[in-house]
Amino acid sequence: MLAQVLFRLLAALPLSVVHRLGALVGWLAYALSPKYRARLQGNLAQAMGPAARRLRARVIAESGKQALELPWILLRPQREVVAKVAQVTGWAVVEAAEADGAGILFLVPHLGGFEVTAQYYASRGKVTVLYRPPNFAALMPLIAGGRQRGGMSIAPAELRGVRKLIKALRSGEAIGMLPDQTPDVGEGMWAPFFDRPAWTMTLAARLSEVKGVRVICCWAERLPGGRGYHIRFQAPTEPIEGDTAARVAAINREMEAMIRACPTQYLWGYHRYKRPSNVPPPEGGT
């Protein structure tokens, strides 16, 4: 199929070329899609205020880079992908959790080369990542294959997948997820995200309650010129504790802190404030 051919062609290119093409694609998407353009501008302005205008051009280009680098990350040999990790900060936090035999819950926002983080850890240990099927079903075999190598396995975003994640944590293994991904009906609650109510997944909060789990925040900055990535691991800036609502709110604040560290590489065009059908609006909202 055409989608698979394009996916493989992108994977065959040098990362620097992929990123240059990605920047172009980012601008094309911004120019050709009024809905995408309005959402990117609105979300960026909501979070960054007056700085949004200054950041916008880089955000547009980096969003395109993120879209086109996915085939390169998933189809290139894992050793090549890991070799593109030019710098790692905070690995001692991971080593401490492993030394204690703790299950690790990696919280990773849609920031930078977030797919690289799982590949990096999977080259060193076991990690199970939560996934949702891609919009293009024809790409599923390629994407699934890229996410099941080294020590990495996948867990579907459904009951059996949740059970798999819990089992991994209780076995002292690591799991990873994108807690800023908009959940379906019955899987979320309203919580502030950059001072605006966002329908936010509760799964990450519930998994943080598993006995002995260690929560670690993680993101990968995309370096210029195709030089690779700088991965950062860090403990939460505040305890993830309390009831589910308190934990959900705390996790959103952790996502905000990471995003503020590198705002040009967040996917501001993502429909973060989408209200799923049959979900009542937030109190006082629309």
C-alpha cells in the first residue's frame, strides 16, 4: 500500500533530511488546514500567552518534524536509533528505582521525539508501552513491529492492556504512557491544563497508586541539524499522591513543567481540549 511505501521511504532517509522535509510538511499543514492552524494558534496562546507569537514559527516546523521522524524511529535498527541519543540527563533517577526493585511509571508528554524515549529504555531493560491503533490501519504492522523490539512490548488501550501494565509494574518492570492523550468516555475527568479544563486520562493516576511504583517524568529534546536527541529523566517536582482527582491534576502540572522547558517542541496542534461526545462539559464551561 502507498502509506507503507511512504513510511519505508522516510525511514531510509538520513534523519537530517527527514527533519528538513518535516519542517516543510509542518508549514504545508499549517497553511492548508484552517482547523489545524486555529487549534495550534489557540492552544499555544492559551499556554504561552504573549510569547506565543514569537514561538509560533518554530512550533510549526517542529510539529512537522515529529510527524515525519516516526518512520525513522520505528523502522531503523534500534541500535541506530539509540545511537542518535546524543545526551542523557537524570539517568541516576532511573538507576535508583531499578536498584530498589520498583516498578517504574514513565510519564511522557507529546514533546520532542517522545518515541525515542521508549526505544532508549528498551535497549537496556523491559518496558511496556500503552498504545492506540494508528488512524491508518495499513500502518499498524509497521508501527507495532517498531514498538516491539529489544525489551519493549505494547499494551492496547483497553482492559486487557491495563491488566498487562499492572502486571508489569508489580513485577518490578517499567511501563510508559502519554498522559496528555485525550481519553475516551469513561476513561477521563476534567482537570486544568494550562489554566483551561481538559478531559484528562485517569489511567496514569490510577497506575501511580500501584504499590511500590516509582513515577519518573521523561522527554526527549530534538536537536537541530538532525544531530539526534537529548533525553531527560526526572522525578516529579511534587508528590503524585491523594485521590484520583488530585493525582490527575498533579500529573497535568508535571506535563506543563516539561512543556515549558521546551515549548517549541510540543504538539500544540493536538486536539488536547477536545470534549468527547456524551461527556458533559466541565463545570462552568461549554
